[in-house]
Amino acid sequence: MKKKNVSLFNVVNVLMMTLFTLIVLVPLWNIVISSLSSSQSLAQGHTFWPTEWSLENYKVVFEDKSIIQSFIISFLRTGIGVITHVFFCAMCAYALSKRELAGRKLYSTMGIITMFFSGGMIPMYLLIRQLGLLNNFLVYILPWLFSYYDVIILMNFFRGVPKSLEESAQIDGANHWRIFLQIYMPVTKPALATIALFNGVAQWNDFMSAKLYITNKALYPLQMKLYEIIVQSQTKDLSNVAGSVALESTTRGVQLATIVITTVPILIIYPMLQKYFMSGMMAGSIKE
């Protein structure tokens, strides 16, 4: 009887996971296939396989020569932003994880307040302007340095580091910087990788910073550039395209091509960080 229950559970589990996988994969498949379809094929309303293959949608995206510049800005913004964000949050979390820190409760209260209240868009714009960050690459970096939510996550990991590790390092003459860099940072790689991935995705997909604070097109990130391409494709005079259905299909194809272009880098980076998501990296590092 017990064996039958286990077998039934396995069957139901496989069916549920298969259904869940299809729910995730079918829309992705449709986006990729639609981006590789001609406007005529899109106008026919295909779902899983186009009647005519075409790279025209990607040509429309890449025909703007400044798209490479936008790629570079996005990569630099995401790379520098993730490194500085993770390091700055880790430093704050290390200090706040120490119960002997003077004013720790005050700092924690101030951090929690920032999670629920903000000045809003207009005060933020006035602050950015007063700091001289308008049309400045640093506007992509400095406002993203701190997140108290990420600090809380890292604080919990740091508190789980055996005290004996720190005490042993202090006996050997290590200062706080050495303890932080050589002990706490290596053993909390899963937390650091998770925060890096979430922050990297957010920075890669962000275009509001450019829309609000950047007017110099040479500093446009990829997302803002593709936003412009989509807007232009919707307003462009396509007199040679017959009918509103064909025009709508062309615009939709360009939009789907931009989605694929912006998603590919994240799909490449994610498997590289996935190995750090497993827990238990501190297991066996020291025996109490």
C-alpha cells in the first residue's frame, strides 16, 4: 500500500512539474520564434512555428550604429554597479552584525525607515541635480550603492559565521579589514552571488534612470536605446507596408526582438552564478 502511495505521488509530481515547465517554456518559445518571423508570418497569427523565417526585426534593431555604444554603457553600468553595490552593502552588514557597534540600533532603525518611506521622484531629481549627476555616468552607480534589504540578508549570513574563526584571526593579528575580506566574504559567497544576480538584473533592465537624468544619448544604456527604437518603430511612417495589420505585426516583431536581445546576457550570466546558490559552504570549516 505504501509503495502505491509513493508511486502515485511520483506520477502527480512529474505531471505538475511538466505542466509548470510548459507554462514557462511556451511563452519564451513564442517570443523567440515570433522575433525570427517575417511581418507576413506574424500577420497570419502563428503560435509555434513561422511560415516564413526572417532576421528583419533584428536588422531594424541593429541598424542604429549607436546600439554598440549602448551595449558598452549597459555592461559597464551593470558590472561596476554590481561590484560596488555588493561590496558597500557587505561592509555595512559586517559593521551592523557586531553587537558591540555603538549606535547599532539607531543605524538599523534608520535603515528600516528607508525600506518603507522615500522622498519621491521630484525630490530625488532635485537631489541628483544638486549633486551634479545629471548627464553623468555616476548617476547609474551612486544611487544604487545601498539597499538595506540586502544588508539585512548579509547580516544574517555574517551572524552565522562561527565566532571562533574571527577570534582565531584576531589572535594571529588580523584587523577588521582582513577578517572581513579573507574570512567573511569567502564563506558568504551564496548570499553575495544572490544579491549580485538580483541587483545585476535590476540594473540591466533599468531605463528610468536614463529617462529621468540623462539627455546625452551617448550615455544611454541598452534598455533606453531599445525603448527609443520601439517608440520610433511605432511612429515611423511605413507607407510601403500595406494595411494596419502588417504595420502592427512589424512593430510587434521589433518589440519581441528587443526582448530577446536584452534577455540573452542574463541567460548567459545566470548559470555562472547558480553554483553559488547552494547552502552549506561553511560546513566543516571549523568544529565547535
